[in-house]
Amino acid sequence: MDCIFCKIANGEIPTTKVYEDDSVIAFNDLSPQAPIHILIIPKEHIASAADVTADNSAVIAHIFEVAAKLGKDLGLENGYRIVNNCGEDGGQTVKHLHFHFMGGRQFGWPAG
Ligand code: 5GP
Ligand code: ZN
């Protein structure tokens, strides 16, 4: 399958890794929108949040454990933002489930 995040997960494409374990990898976004902008992904190919099922949802809980660890390790005690873009209307451009972990500035709501 021609999936760029699968290639990052299996090491075919080099990236700035900030965390890795058996099921999850986190790496810096190529086009950061904040001083800290990390993508946290399951190593398993799940196309989007709309493809999460009872069979594969455990890794999502684990991703949020990793996010909490990153927040602590990076000293973001004032907070951060976790974003998932799902599908075309959600603005998803890479069709491998990923969570944007962003920090180091204040974010607006609903945009920005
Ligand atoms: P989406 O728009 O699908 O929610 O987010 C995709 C994100 O992946 C974007 O923020 C984009 O900058 C990032 N991205 C796309 N291709 C690559 C890549 O090859 N390497 C890295 N590190 N980030 C990428
Ligand atoms: Zn993939």
C-alpha cells in the first residue's frame, strides 16, 4: 500500500522521531503550525477516525497515554491541543489516522 505514514512507521522514510513503541510512533510534522507540532500515529494502518472499531480501538487509548506523556516530558503544563482531521470535510489530507499534538502557543477556537 502506498501510504506515507506506513512508510514512516516502518522506517522506509526517515523522520524526526520523538517517541516510538510497539504500536505507536510520534514524529515532528513537516509543516509545523505551532512551536511544537507532533503527529502521533498507530503503526497499524487505520485510514481515519471513521475506521475505528472495537477491534482496533485499544491503540487510540494508548495514543492518548503517549500524548499525556509528551505533554509532561515537554513541560507543557499550561496545556496543548490534540486534533484529528477526519475525512474530506474534516480536512484530512493523509489517509492514515493521526493525531496532531500541538503546543507552545495559545490556540483559538474553533479555528486557528
Ligand atoms: P491532515 O491534514 O491529514 O490532518 O494532516 C497531515 C499532516 O501531515 C500535515 O500537517 C502535514 O504537514 C503532515 N505531513 C504530510 N506529509 C508528511 C511527511 O512526509 N512527513 C511529515 N513529518 N509530516 C507530513
Ligand atoms: Zn498507512
